[in-house]
Amino acid sequence: MAILVTGATGTVGSQVLRFLDGRGAEVRALTRSVERAKLPSGVTAVQGDLTDVDSVRAALAGISTLFLVAADPDELSKAMMTVNVARDAGVKGMVYLSVFKSEQYADVPHFASKVAIEQMIEACDLPATVLRPCYFFQNDAQQKPALLTYGVYGAPVGAEGLSMVDTRDIGEAAAKELLRREHSATALPRETYALVGPDALTGPAVAAIWAEQLERPIAYGGDDLQVFEQRLRAFVPGSRAYDLAMMMRRYQTDGAIATAAEIEKLTGLLGHPPCSYRDFAQEMATVWKTA
């Protein structure tokens, strides 16, 4: 039997494959383009798309453990279909990528979609690990032009605090849970992890970290969500831009701060403390200076 990773060429899926590679399990990667997919040498590419039920059924043949990440558009329908097909296929374990504070941010569309899938997993008593990551460090790599050209950190994350997380920690956590479930002779009980960093970071605090690492003044760009949404519309559809602006609104009003117990539980899974934002910023600053 084998592990199937969906979203295999994406930000998180590629990290999951990296941590699975060479760990003693057969790994397959679902991709829309087998020819163009850049995968680790030990991973087998499988043609498929989460919008195509027949391709999902075919991809799940011979699969015992599934990593599921579904993205917009139609996140809910894609994830629900895949979970149902996996259950019908007799998959004994699943790792589902949800989002931190999903159940509390009911007015944010992509959070609400993930809550529905979590509820489905629980209602159907499926053997799954639910991973709930906070805002990714790597999202801020897109801040490079604003940081280097204008001296501004532009993500309007607010002043309440976010327990941001490194996608490499997400990939490692997912891989460890996939392997635990894959190597078990029987289906294991459900488990949930908050995937978070060690610090509660505000917009001004992140700007200060970048100023330290780039050795130049960096200002926080502020909390204007209309400007943020309009800027996003140059890259994503209007509905997606609005969705992300609603996420930032909740970050600004409520924050998303992990408890000490959540950080400790993740540390136990990883076998080391989660990465810090300062280390990420130092890494990026070094790369940018070299380039």
C-alpha cells in the first residue's frame, strides 16, 4: 500500500513530499500534469484533479493513507468529494490540512469550508489527523518588493498577534502523522494539532524583525483592508481577494495566538521547537542580499 499526497506541487504539499522522501514508505503525488511535475526521485506522479471524481477514484487505488489539502475555488466540494471517495476506497488513515482558529472565524469563507470538512470527519468517525496551521511565514516572501524598495511591511496582520508558522514545520508534522498512520497495522484514533510558531507576532513586531535583518528602517504599512483587497485583485479573483481581506479583519480584531499547551504538543510531534519568524527573516534577508 502507499501514501497519496494531494496538492503535491504546492507550498505545503512539496514540503510534505520532502519530509516523506526516503522514510520507508511508497509515496505517490497527485498532479494535473505528470510531465511537468517536479518531484523527489522516490515519488511517483499520478495524474488527477480534485474536481474530477473519476481521476480521484483511480488515484486512490492501492492507497492506504491520504494527505488532503484542497484550495479555492470550490474548496468545500473538492475536499468533501475526496473524503467520501477515500472512505469508499477503504483508506485507513488521513491527514487533513485545515486552518488555525477555523471554528471561531465562521465569517471567513475558506475557514468555514475547512470547519465543514472537520465536522464531516468527526461525524463519519474517520481515522484522521487534522492539522490547523496559522498564517504561513512564507506568505511574507511576497513582501520582498515592498520591504526592499519602499521600506514597508505591507501585510495588514494587525496588533493583536498571530502565531505564524513555517511551512517546513507543517510539512514535517504532516509527514510524521502520515507515516505513523501508514505504518500502523490498524486505523488509529483521530488527532488534532495546531501548527503554530513560538511567538505571537503583530504587524509592528514583524516590521521590526525585518528592519533588524535587512539593516534598514522598515515601517508597518497599517491596517487598511480596502487597499489590501484592491492590491490583491491584481493577482487573484475578486472573491478570493475579499476572502483574504475578511481573514485579515479577524486577525486585526481577534488575533490568532496559540496556547503554551498547543506549542508544547506540536513540539512533541516535531521533536524540536517550531521555527521562529526571526530565523525565517534572517534566511530570506541573506538570500536577498546575495541575489
